[in-house]
Amino acid sequence: MNAQTLTFPEHRDARGALVAINGNKDIPFDIRRVYFVYDNIGGLRRGFHAHKTLEQVLVCTSGSCDILLDDGSKIDSIRLNQPGLGLYIGTMIWHEMYNFSPDCVLLSLASQPYDEADYIRDYREFERAVNRA
Ligand code: T46
């Protein structure tokens, strides 16, 4: 599957903790956009799409959530629950985010600016595209 977990070192001292994520070093692309989702309603899911060209790394900087990953032939689920744990999601991976804790802040480091044309939001269209590949 074109997705994998990544770990980032935590710099902890008497003041607290710090995690640094360097584009093209700790993650396999240059970071061109950052966004985050928060105030999520625990029972509701987000996502329900795949990206044609966008690569992303998701990190729960606070709280936790689960990410469903589907490449058209295999389904996986990853729990993000530490600021030093990232999830790389490459192209053509259907993903859904769910089980948000009330304090969850889900950060995305993205390889491209926002472009709605890069989204496949219809699951049938996604299946057709990956089965053609
Ligand atoms: C993804 C998952 C993990 C913008 O205006 N700019 C942006 O950069 C983004 C990401 C979104 N938006 C607008 C578009 C919608 O009106 O924010 C609204 C919510 O976006 P969406 O419904 O796509 O949110 P999610 O949580 O379903 O998906 C987001 C990202 O869009 C997506 O790329 O992979 O998080």
C-alpha cells in the first residue's frame, strides 16, 4: 500500500516536549501547504476521498483518531495518538478519518496547494481508476 507510518524524534526536557518535522528529510516531499482539522464530532467521519497527485503526512498533534486506508485491494486502519507519529499517505489511497477524541488536532503536511480537481470523492470512480492502473 502507498502509505506508511513515520516516527519523528521527541525532544523532551524539563520544560516539556518538541517534535520537529523537516520537509524532504523526515518526510519524502517538500511541504507546500499545512492545514489542520479540530473540533471534530467524535462519531462523524471525514475524508471519503483519494488524491490523484497529492502526498500528505498526517499527525495528531493533540489527542487521537483512526485513519482508514484503502488501496482498492486492501483495507488497513492506523491509530494516530502521539505527536511523534506520522502517517504518510501517497497518491490513490482512499482515506477516512474517524474515532476523533474531543481534543484531537489532526495536522496535515501536504505536497501541493489545495486543488479540488485532485480529489476523487466517488468510491466507484476510485475503484475504476485503481483497477485500471
Ligand atoms: C485530506 C484529509 C486528510 C480549503 O479551502 N483548503 C484546504 O487546504 C483544505 C484541505 C480544505 N479546504 C476547504 C474545502 C472544504 O470546503 O475546507 C472544507 C473542508 O474540506 P474537506 O471536506 O475536503 O475536509 P476533509 O477533512 O474531508 O479532508 C481533508 C482534506 O481536504 C483532504 O485533502 O486528505 O483532510
